Amino acid sequence: MMIWLIPVVPLVGSLVVGLMGRRMQRGLVTGIACGATSLSLLLSLMAFVRLLQMPAEGRLLRSSLGSWIASGDFSVSFGFLFDPLSAIMALVVCGVGLLIHIYSIGYMQEDRDYHRFFSLLNLFLAEMLVLVLADNYLLLFVGWEGVGLCSYLLIGFWFERPAAASAGTKAFLVNRIGDGAVVVGLIWMILLFGSLDFQTVFTKAPTVLAHGSVTALLLTLLLFIGATGKSAQLPLYVWLPDAMEGPTPVSALIHAATMVTAGVYLVARSAPLFQLAPVSLEIVAWVGGLTALYAASIALVQTDIKRIIAYSTISQLGYMFLGLGVGAYAAGIFHLMTHAFFKALLFLSAGSVIHALAGEQDIRKMGGLRKSLRVTTGSFLVGALANAGIAPFAGFWSKDEILFAAYASGHRVLWVIGVMTAAGTALYMFRLYFLAFEGKSRLDAHTLKHLHEAPWSMRLPLVLLALGSATVGFIGFPPESGPFQRFLGSVFPVSVHEASVEPSSGVVLAVATLVMALLGIGVAFWCYLRDPARPEALVARYPALHRTLFHKYWVDELYDKAVIHPIVTSARAISESFDARIVDGSVNGIATLAIRAGSTLRRLQTGHVPTYILSILVGAVALLGYLAFYG
């Protein structure tokens, strides 16, 4: 099967729309962009069916376009791989991506750069599909850089706005830090294994890298640094909240199906390497757990509807890395899949709210939207329940499996952190829901006049994503042995935890997590519906804490003073000294020397013929004298 067609189709769609879209009617632009995404989804489904028909241990499809690089013993193929892991990623990217494309028809209808938006959207999907379908690290890196470039272009889509342009630049620069680490890691792989092909690297790794060796540790940490950039983990998370300056469909695509999931995929794909570096896995687990709690605490006090959901994404990505770090690779990917549904649902629902309120994003200025936006309200509520981990919605099953794996593997502190995060998640999600959709309306007269439900092209994706958020979690039941986990069995081994935990204990742990989430909802209900004055009283009582959380622990300010300002100051000093005095001075000095030399030599041109004859004779005598003495 021609697996390479899956990323090529949206790439062609992007080129056609980008080059000719300005001369097309908008319906044709939409048809090409959505049609290309639909065809990629169909091809992915066909390949998925082929996998299911194959023996469990041999579920693998390859497609190669030939040799890409060949130098001596080193070669890299331009090849694509379709195994259970890449199948799940491709279906998520294409499925969620298609719904976001459909949603964008209504959301971007009035935008003057309609064709450019859909061209970039198609390109974004194509690059992400290259990343998840590549059969070697070099081609994966091409997709890796491609999604980084597309995120820059889409976050800064409305580049006339200084905030959007700045956010796009910030995302691009922060990700360069992680990307640099990945480049060093790939070069090191070539030196160690003589190849970047997944199969070759993973086969040679146990013989080249000793278990627990420093080399294995450093190599995997380089890959993980790249993952922290793409997937917005501590300390490289700062770009993601600012990415909300882009159009809401872009936010949904970045947060649900592309970009931020790339780092999780890289670590999961590199599981055979990470298994040789237990210290790296510990670092992955702790960074994930701490990021989850850290981002959840910030989301508690934010007032921008999209920023709250953005910090929720950072937190949920932390859960995924927590799962990978404790060896529950299938659980981490399971949460990636469920998260794609409910996070896309939350962002698109938020987009419908913003669309209905003429651009308003401050939840303090909303309230009572349930009466006017019934479809949007119902969709958002399903997404909030799934994100909070309330049974039987999708987030409950995947989040519970990760927390169970953390507890069963002996990471009890991380389990406590995960449970605290679950309670905080429920609190901030339902704080958002109650303030925006319930209670009394706080809309001004202008906004009330504009208030309306979204068109069908925006409502249909909401309904479909809500259905997915409510049901898709069941494919992971029973935990660790459900259809989803068995499907990934050929890629990841079923988690075998060192600590022995009775099945009944798993039920108790799940109930404990659920109770904490319900407690968070209860606190949100009491504070924002029953006793609305309570939050203001708490802010007045703990102003320093509120100020710290609202300003995101002052991390951006710290980075500005500790990193950005010194670099800018140093660059300016170098520019003023080295560049101005040495570089410009050398160029200007040479020019001045040439001018003076020309002026001097010009004086020799007198126009007097006898003088020229005399000069020739003197030169000839001097030359003969030199030859007589030294020749």
C-alpha cells in the first residue's frame, strides 16, 4: 500500500490552494482543502483495516520512495512506516484535523486571507503526517521542523496585530532550543549506530548502549529536551499560552492533533532507547507530573477563556509524559488520543463563544450563555467533564490508567501530584463553565445584540467531537488489557509494574481520583454560583498568592531579565563595538585606502610625454641592474 500518499495528498492540496486560491471561489478552496484531508483520512482508515487483518506481531506496513541520502555505509531512505502507533497518530491527526477544517468554514468566512488559512492548515497536517509516518529519524525531523514552521505562520496568521506577530516569533524561537538538542542527538545516533533508521537503531541499541549508561542517559535526554519544546513542558512551555493569538481553529489544531503531541510521539517512538536509560524515564515522569500540577495551578485564576484551556493542554501533556516516564507507554498514547477529542471540543466550543460575543474572551464579562448557545453549552460541558476526568467520559479512562500505573510502579508521590492535578483541573474547568454559561448574564448591550448560535459548519464538528469525548474512552476498558492496549502490544509491551497491586486496589484508586475531581466541581459550584463573593474574599485574603498565579509565577519576567535582556544587551554591545568598529571599520578602511591610493597614483598621470619616456628608461635601468646583480 502506498502509505506515502497519506501526507502527500494534503501537501498537494496546500500547494493548489496556496498558489491558485486567490483566483478561486471560497467554496472551491474549501472543497480542495477539506477533500484532501478527507482523502488522507480514508487512506489512513484503509491502512488501519489492513493492519487489523494482519497477525498481531506482524502489524507493519512500509512504503519507500527510494534512497534519499547515500554516503559510504551511511544511507537514509525516503520511507514511511504504518504500524499501530503511527496508525493511531495518523487517524487522530486526519480525523480531528478534518473536523477543524469543517469548523473553519464558518469561523473564517469573513477573513480576507481565507485561501491562505486553508493552505497553511493543509500544510500543517501534511507536515504532522510526515512526522508520525516517517520510518527514520531524519524524515521525522523534517516533519518536526515543518510543524514548527507552520505553527509560526498560523499563530502569527493575523500578523498585522503586534501581539500575534510576537507570539509566532516566540513560539518559533523557544522551539529552536529543543530542536537544537534533537539535532545533536541525531548526529550522535549516526556516530553510535551508523544509521537513523528506526529498526536499525532499535536493533543495535542494546548492544551499543549499556543499560543505565551515561551515553544512553545523555542521548535520550537530548531527545526529551526537544520534546519539552514541542510539547510545552517545563521549562520550555512559555510559548504555548501566547499561541492563543492565532485563530481559534489553529489553537484547536495545535493543542489537539498536531505540534504539541509531536514531543509525546517522539518519546513514545523512542521507547527502546528510553528503556535503556531508567534515569531518563524518571526525569520524564517527574517533569510531566510537575508540569501538570504547575499549569493547573496557573489555570485556576486566568480570565481569558482560551488561555485557561491552553494551560489545561500543558497540564494534560504533563499527564502523558508522566505515563511514558513510568513505563505505561500505551496509557500515555491512550491519553493523547482521548485528549485530542475533548481538547479540540473545548477550543472549538470556546471559538463558538468568541464568535457569538463579537470577539469577547474574558469570562468575567460572560454569564448565562446556556440560554442562547445551547449546542455550544452542551458541547463545552461534555468537554469539561472529559477533561476533568469524570466517568464515563473519555478523559476518565485514560487519566485513571496513567495514575494507576504511577501508583503501581511505586511512584506514590507522583500519584499524589496527579490526583491533586485532577482536583485542580475539575475546579478550573467548572469555574470557567459556571462563569461563562451559568448564572446571570454580564454581557453589555452591544454584545447582547450580537449574540447568536454558530452556523451548522461550526456546530456539526462540536456534536461529533462531543460524541467522541463521551464514548472513545471505552476502547481502553478494561485498563491495560482493552482493545487499545492490545492493538499497541506489538509496539509497546504491556506494562509490568514492579509493585504488586491487587485489581481491587485499582478500583479504589480510580474512585479516589473521581472523588477528588467531583470535590473540585463542588468547590467551583459553591464559589461561583452559590456564593459568588467567596472568590473575591479569597483574593483579598491571599493577594500575593493570587498575584503570583495570575502572573504565571513571573516566569516570563524571569526569562526576560535572566535570558532575553542579557542576550539583547550583549548583541547590541557587539553590534556597537565589533560590528561598527571592526567589521564596518575594516570595510570603510579598505575603501579609504583605495581612494587615497587612487588619488596618489593619479598624480603620476601628467600627460607630459617626455616624463613618461623618462619613467620607462628609469624602470628599464632598474630592472637591468637587478638582473645583473641578482640574476
